[in-house]
Amino acid sequence: MKYIPGMDEGYANSLKNKLFGLLCEYEKGREWEKFLDSIIIELYGFEPEERTINYYTLFHKISSLRYLRYEYFRSTIFDCMSLLSKYGEVEDGIL
């Protein structure tokens, strides 16, 4: 659902920033799992009719991060950020 023009793109950028922040927390050995949980909880807030295949791809990749070794954790974060960067190529938004 689009409320304001550009809102979806702005949200995608915000989520990319959160994912990068998650990677930084992980690399610094801080409490990255709390950060991860907050992102997952945020994604649960999407209404079922707003969830697209890209939403489910993103959600499941992010949900798996807790169980990955560093090299896979890092590459999955960048995969998710790349998916969010493709926002402009998807007519109805990324999520």
C-alpha cells in the first residue's frame, strides 16, 4: 500500500541502513541478535496483502542470519541489500 509517493523507496533505504548496521554490530561483537530481532519484528508488521515474493525472499534470508557463519552472514546481508536496491525495477515496490 502506497501512502506517500517515494515512501516505499524511502523505507527500502531505511531497511538497507538497518541491515548494514546489523553487519557492523556483528563484526564488532556487540549484541547483534537484538538488532536482528528488531528487524524481523518490523517485517512481521507487514499486512499479508502487502507481502510479495520479494518480501518472503527477504524475510527468510534475514531470518536465517542467526545460524550462519561469518562469511555467509556477510554475503546474505549484501544479498538482501541488493534485493532492496532493485526497488526501482519493481513496479509495485520491493515488499
